[in-house]
Amino acid sequence: MIQDMDFPTGGVRAKARCDELGVAPFSDQPDGLFRPYLGPAHKATQERLSQWMTEAGMRVETDAVGNIIGHYAGTTPDAPVLLVGSHVDSVRDGGRYDGMLGVLLGIELVSHFHRTGRRFAFALEVIGFGDEEGSRFPTYMMGSRSAAGLTQQIDDNVTDPEGVTLRDALAAWGLETSRFMTARRQNVLAYVEAHIEQAPYLDRAALPLGLVRGIASQCRYRVTLTGQADHAGTAMHERRDALAAAAEAITAIEKIGAQDPADLVTTVGWVSVENGAPNIVPGRVVLTIDIRAVTPGVREDVAQQIGDTLQTLCIRRHIGLEIERIQDLKGALCDKRLNTLLKQAIEQSSGTTPPLLLSQAGHDAMIMAHLAPMTMLFIRCKDGISHNPAESVDDADVEAAHQAMVTFVERFGETM
């Protein structure tokens, strides 16, 4: 166990700071948390994070996409970097710990070494990604994609619900999409992300921390079912009911998602009925399908199976079918060497052996895996509830995460 009289305050303070950032002016929503990319709450949050990073001994910058980075120098000016982080944006009516807890644990990690006067053969950097959730613009993970140096096809004329274009929102911050590639982080040895588990495994197992084996690949589709709008008095055998076809499709998609392997999930999360009314047979329905799996190849096989199933039922029901892929996000496996070090750190600092978990939720870590080896630490979240004001973590669990991260960095330094 690490000996430091101030040490046990790190996790508790990280959680308390999440709570501080859960209300105005750090939220654009008066009765809950909503921190969208490049909004007023994002700006206020950046300023507070900058203050805390500076107090922790870091040099602070905002990159070309609006990510905030704190740099804690290594023993040499050109030392490579161990990058720690997560995202600062939130969904509407979000929880206080999703993403932000990982950023604040990173700050507490550096603060610990700054207080004790320790530096390593590598620099420590803490990054807060600005756009992970895509809750303002129809984008996703622009922050980590830019930091990883990935090419992005971005339409900066897209607008938010208030009609503000991405171009104008960026310009208000002195940013533009043409410079996103300059945000690529340099000389990164590894990326580490602490995050709440957005599932109930740890809570049900009564364990504080888990180790992530891999993050699921995701693909998302927009499906349009076109039948014939008609009067509700139309005979049943004469109907081309798009909503009835959609209902059958949703049931079929759920059944396919329930098959093996266990890391497969399918979701119909959004349905729109065109010109719906109680006395109209629906003529057109649009829905989304989200498919996630960790096992390589499963996602693609299931997408084909769903497409074939929908084609068959639409032919039988005389319904037109269009399927458009609107998102394709490649998953990632955590680095085995880093996972070994993190497992040892958890065991040493908390006295518990962490289970090896899969993440069906997407994380910035899956993008940063394109840049460097990565690992993830999961923190128990009550009932696994996330993206919800009921999101809750325990002080002791967050403290355990803080201690594990400190021990991990020390062990990582011993391998240099």
C-alpha cells in the first residue's frame, strides 16, 4: 500500500469535483447536467479544469479541436508521454461521472506525484476530450479522433438543434476543422482511461474495480420502411402497414441480438412514424439499428443476418425497404502488457482481483488504440445506471481507482 498522508483524499476529491461540475455554470441545463461540445458550459468547465491542472503542476493547452491537455514534464525535455484521460462532454440529462471522473482522476494522479516531487522518464499528460458523445452535432468522438491523428470526413455546415453550424461554433473558440489534424498527440507510449462501468457486473459482484479486455465494435443503420398510408377502416388483408412491419422487424432484431456470442447486442433506439394519427394506417416508418460485438466478424455477420431478415419480411408484407449505414466504429482490444500491470496495481493497492470485462459502450480508448497501446479501468457504478441523473459512484471505489492508477504509473515507470 502506498504511504502518503494526503493520498487517501485524491479519489474523494475527484468525485467531489465531478459533483461541482454537475450544475450551472458547468451545465447548459438549469435542472440537470447537459454539457455539449463548444457550449457555454464546456467553456466554463475548461476554465475550471485549467485551474485544477495548473494547481497540480501541469502546463495547460487547448488543442485545435477543443480538447484540454495538461502536461507534467518528465525527467528530460523530450521525454515520451503516458497519456491519461476521458471526455468532458455529456448527454442531455446525463450523469456527473461518465467521462469526467476519468479526467479528474487523471488530474489527481498528477497532483499526487507533484506533491511528492516525483517525475519519471516519461511525461504524464491528462486530456479531456471535448466531443465524445455527439450530443450537440451529428458527430462522434471528434476529440479523440483528432488526438489519434485519424482522418475525419466532417461537414462543418451541419447544425445543432438551435441552427448553429459546427463551423460557427468552432470559430467562436478560434478553431476550424481544417486544423484538426494538428491536434495529433506526439510521442505517446500508452493511453490509460478510467471510466465508470456502464453495466451492472461490478455492482452485482460487489467489486470496486474491473479490468477491460476489449471494447465492442459498433455499426449503426437508418432503416426506412415504406408501405401505403390508408384509412384505419381499410380491411386487414388490403393493408401495407409500415408500422406493423417495423414492429415485426424490431422483434426479429431483438431475437437475433439475444443469440450467441454473449458479447453481441442489438438495439432499435429510435422510431419515427411519418404523419401518424389514430385513424391512419402508417405508410412510412424510419428506425435505427445499433449492432455491437467484441468478437471479430460477429458484427458484420449479424448485420447481414438482420438485412436478410428485414428483406424477407418486407417482401412478404409488400413493404419497400432502404438500409443505410450511418456509423461504423471499430472496436479495440486492450494491450495485454498494460493490462497485466494494471491488474497487479489493482491487486497491490486494493487487495482485490479485478474481473476481466467487456465494454459494449464506446469509449475514447477505442480510438486512441490507433495511436498507442491502451488499457481501461472500470469503476463500479450503482446498478450500472449511466447517461442518467441517477448515475452514482461510491467514494471508496473512486479512492481505490485513484490508488490503483498511482501504483500503475509507478509500475509502468519500473518497466522503462
